Amino acid sequence: MNGSMSNAHTPAANTPTASSPRPGRPRTDSPQGGDPEARSPGTGGPDTRSPGTGGPNPTEEQEALRAAVRSVLTRHEGAAAWPPLTRDIGIAALTIPEEYGGLGCPGRGEVHVVMQELGRALSPVPYLGSAVLATDALIAAGNDEACARLLPPLARGESTAALAWAEAGAAGDGSRGSWEAADLTTTAQESGNGGDWLLTGTKEYVLGGPDAPDVVLAPARTPSGIALFELRDPQGLFDPLPTMDRTRPLGRVVLDRAPARPVSTEGARVLARVRDLACTALAAEQVGAAARALEITVQYTKDREQFGRPIGSFQAVKHRLADLYVLVEEARSLALAATAADAAPEPAAAAKAACSEAYQKVAGEMIQLHGGIGITWEHPAHDHFKRAHSAAHLLGPAASHRRRLARLLGLDAPYR
């Protein structure tokens, strides 16, 4: 992470020239990497915007990573992008330490780049659930045996993992579901058989993929506090759910005295850290998606004519687009700040709240400015609208993060 948090732009990098990855460097030298023809859709020219790596001057490797990820997402639709993203670029290995087969990238800049590009494409690949939530939970737990056993196949993209965290009870903000550790109701009891525990409870909104995860981690209450567990046999426990947002697979995990092995007895600490890391990553995804939705809308207002002139030439439309641009750039700055701060609690909470609301506003205006075509199944506007609203509630809605930020800052008055 370098430099200030300004929105200065730098030219996009061309094809990466590295012949082999070095420690901490994503693999962009494969046939899947570094698309020299990466363009900013709707403009015809190279995308000169900083990919958001904590400053206005992203490294050469980060620029190459952005181009490589966008190239793969352009050529492979939907879940088909996951194998080349993990095998040829190594996005699942970015934050995993080198001793466990990862790339050990310092900071969160590379994750920010990947999440922006995945958001831009509304990709359904399980990066947030597996490479962020579950992987970061394992790393934060600090269990050497579990890390040595689980992280290498995750780094290679040979397996996926999920963190079964949220539960169905109503949260304090009135929404259904809570990611607060204090609201956990799943219980764990010792089985008396070789150190295993038995978990009972129901986990909702579990981030998955086209296939059930190979590894499922779940926090639960024990007599001595919250602990993190790895389910012994997760096969058959992940139940895919029908969702409004078809671009984000979710599932339910029902635990009925399910055997599990302990990963960490400091579950509350692990969850607090993972929440901040995931909020920061999700904020980057929301910024990438919001920027793409605005880009599509601006191009449409240039092409669509009414009364003999493009609708984008009307002052009222210009004002609306200008307001959306300001919203996106404000959200971008907060997402960058959270990334640069290594997902510290205060900037992570602020970024999640602001980016959620900005993307919802942009997605709603996208439909309005497109008119009738904006509500057709063939146009991506409805997918952006649904992703915006589902992402806003994932990991807690904006109101809950504003209240959390107020508590962290020592403010007495609740924020709504």
C-alpha cells in the first residue's frame, strides 16, 4: 500500500513481463494472464483508473493482476472463471503465507484489486466466501495443524471453504440474521470421543459456490465461550438456497450434533478480525460494481436519443449522473482507506456502510435512467439492483456498521 488516498489516475499497465512468480507476487505470466487489450467498456480506450490498491500509484504487479483477472472474467463466464483464476493467476493464494503454499502478499491491496474486478463482472465465484472469510478465519485462528492441512489445497484452488457464521434470529437493527458474535446460538458440547465436539444449530446466508464447499468452519458457544470449529464431515450439510441475487450463491447449514474438531478457543477474537477483513473486501467489490453500473448508464445516455438529441445532454440527466459519480468516488475513497489501514475496525465499518448505500443508489438510478429496458431480464441492470441490495445486508446492513463505528469512536448517540 503506497502513497496518499487521492483519486489521481495512472496509466494502466500492459501485458506483464514477469517470467515466473516471486514470493508475494500473483501469477500473471500464464496464458490466462495479462490481457494487453483490456479496455474500459463503453469508452474504446484503455482503463486508466487506479484499481484501488491503497494509493494512486499501484505497483506493477497489482496493475498486472487487475488486467489478468479482467481478462479471465471476460473470456470465462460465471463459475467457469474459478479454475483459471485460481490455477493460472493464483487469486486464492494471495493472502496465504508462503509456508502454507500461498503467495504471502503483504497488506490487502491485491485482495482489493481482485474484489473490484469480481464486483465489476458480478462474478459468482466463491472468492469472498472461501479466500476471504474462511481462509482469513484459519489464518487468524493461528492453528498450525489446521493451517498446514487445509490452506495448501485452498491456495491451489483444489478445494473451497466456507465460514458458516450468521444465524436466523432477528438482529438488533430489525433485519433478519446477525453476524454479531454475541448473537450466536449454535452450541458445542464435548463428545468424549477423541477430542471431538458436537455442534447443534442452524447457519444462514453461508457463502458458497456452484458446488458445496469442501471445508466448513463454524463458530459455536462452549461452556468457556465462543470457539471456532471445523466440521468433520461437511458433505450433505450445505443446502443451496433460492436467492433473489442469482450472482451470489448462498446456502444453509443445519447442524444436529454434527461432529467437529476445534480450531480456536478464541472465536470472538477471530470473528471480529474476519468481519473487518471481509467488510473491507466487500466494500471494494461494491465499488467495482457501482463504478461498472455507472459506466454502463453513462454510455446508454450517450447512445439513447430523445427529441433528436442524446438524453445525456439534458441538464437534469447530467445532474443525476454527476451526483452518482460523486457517490462512487466517495465510496472508492473509503474503500481505499480501509484497505490502506489493513482493515482496521473503524475504517472497515465506515467503508461497508458508505459503499453499501452508494451501490444501492447507483443501481436504482441505473434502472430509472435506462427506462423500460432497465427492467428486462436480458439487461444487467436488474442483476446490479439485486446484487446491491443483497450485498448491503451481507455482514450486516449499513445502520449496524454506523452504530458499530459510533461505539468504536466513543460516541453516545446512536447512528441511524
